[in-house]
Amino acid sequence: MEFNKQLKDIKNYSAGKPIELVVREYGIEPKDVVKLASNENPYGSSPKVIEAAREICDKMHLYPDDSMYELKEGLSKRFGIKSDEIIIGAGSDQILEFAVRAKANETNSVLMAKTTFAMYEIYAKGVGTNILKTPSDTHKLDEFLKIYKSRKDISILFLCVPNNPMGETLTKSEIYEFLKQIDKNTLVVIDGAYQEFAAYKDKQMQIEPKDVIEKFSNVLYLGTFSKAYGLGGMRVGYGIARDEIIQNLMKLRPPFNITTLSLKAATEALKDNDFVEKCIKENFIQMKRYEEFATALGIEYIQSYTNFITFLLKNDKNSSEISNSLLKKGIIIRDLKAYGLNAVRITIGKRNENDRFFEIFSQIYNAGQ
Ligand SMILES: *Cc1c(COP(=O)(O)O)cnc(C)c1O
């Protein structure tokens, strides 16, 4: 059978390996598997969220509220924006897809950092648009500008701040200076999946959705409940932009794209700020241990504004071999070989999970692999 030609070139997103796979393949007890591969919240979800989700289990036969009134109210209060300036997606991933379908096509181009969130490229390929990347692995706005100014056909710019899988971010003032130089017909996606972490670590890195969309009519800010809020399994993300952008993205949204349970969970999660704050605080306490660990082993790492850390390995070590050896011991991390890097990305876990990682990683590392 023939399929649309742009599909030929798409490699499936390789999601972090699930715990079940390690249990099946290596015969390790589920309780001994340490999953540090998908940037999930190691502390789970807020107990208040779990309770609220339980209470609406008897509503599963009904379609969810397609206006998503409650969740939009929560978000508009949180950010000081109007409901018309919000779109909800099955993960912020789904909003990325809407954005690409709304703006990119075979006659134009999209621009992103060389090493960034893999889904930008996958969605872009899906619509057959031309994909441009900056030379550097991390975000260098002068590189973005140089490419942007050298052509007239860029429909979307992706800024992943903080950047997954590298961990670096940009200051608000750098981003604002950059945005001033971008044409209002170019959509700038500011992917803030880890903004809660960045804002906690350094206020200069915080991008406030209200402020950025007030100042720049062409920005789409994305946030997610999958990371700091601990709801990866619920699939809820949001986009914030001027209503003209939101109205157009809404045309691509399938009805009932979020489940009843997910809507409830996200709405409740927004109310439990203490939980999120505690998780973020502990994240950076544990992050420091990773930095010290890397330094002690002479491993270079990137200053991270997220819930993961990326180790850049020397040539005499192989990121794939190390990741595989860890997997056999029940520790799942992310090898970045597929990005062309001899590097690994490790989600910051709970204290005891990190202890286990340090122990096994140093054994493998010192033994040569
Ligand atoms: C995790 C992540 C997302 C989206 O996650 P969803 O679960 O789809 O909301 C978006 N961008 C980046 C950079 C991410 O790491």
C-alpha cells in the first residue's frame, strides 16, 4: 500500500523504556527497577489529586465537559489571562501538533535548535515542511537570528526553554530581545515544559505567559502537567496565546480530546501548590548530588534548569554501552546516541533511587564500561 510520502522519513519517537520491559527482559523485580528516563515526577502525584480522581470514577460513562470550563478557570486564575487565551491538549504535545498543522506546510520552513525536543521534528515532517536547525546543540539565539534573517519562509520558531534533552535555558531578557526582531507572521513556540523548575532555580529564567503574550502577539506558550505536576499518565497540557492564535488552533482540536479523569486531575493539581513546590525543592537538592557525583568522576555536565541532568561523556566511554549495562541492573536512563551525542540524560529521582544510580553507575564506569 502507498502512504503519503512524508511518512517515509519519520522515525517513531522512542519513549523511555517502561518498567515492565526491564522486568520481562532481565528478570528484575519491579520494586528493584529504577526509572530515571522520562522526566516524570518521582514523588508521584499530589494525594489530593488522587483522591479527587477517585471520586469521579462513577462519571466515566459520560463525555467530559468539552468546554473544559473548570480547568480553564484554574489556569486563567493562575496566570491572570482570559479563557479565550487558553487551549487544552492531550499533553502539550498535542498542541505542538496543532501549531505545526496550523502554520507549517510544504512551501515554508521551521527552525529549531540542533538538539531539542524530538517531537518538533516529527510533527514537522508529518506536514512535509522544510526543517532547519541551528549549528549548536544548545540554544544560541544569535544562530537562530542569523538563519531567520537569511530567509523569508520561516513559519515557526521553536524555543525549548529549558531545553530537553540538554537542560540549558535562556534568560527572559535574552528571549524578549530576540522576539523583538521576529516578524509578527512567524509563530514563536515557547515550550515551557520545565518552566516551573527554571523559575525556582533562577527568577531571570522565568517566562510569564501573560506578560509574553501581551508584549508579543506571535507567541504561543506551552505548559504541561506531565513534569512538575506529576501527571504524565493523565496527558494534559495547555497552550497560552492571543485569542486569534487560540481560535485557529481550536479548529484542529478533536472534540473531547481530554478525559474526564484527566481534566479533574489537572484542575486539582493546580490547587496544590505546596506539593509542586516541595517536589521542585527536593529535585534541586538531589540535582546537586548528581553534580558532585559527576565532578568526582571527572564527567562534564550541563547546568540544568529541569528535573534531569545530562552527562557528556569522554570518547573512551560509550553512552549506549553504559546505558545498556545500567539497564541490565534495572536502572533505566536515556542514551542520547540517537541525537548524535555521546551523552546520557538522567531524570533526577528520589534520594534512594539516586543512591542506587550512583552505586551502579560508578561500578560500570570504573570497570571501563
Ligand atoms: C515532556 C515534554 C513536553 C510535553 O509533554 P506532554 O506530556 O505531552 O505534555 C513538551 N516539551 C518538552 C520539552 C518536554 O520535555
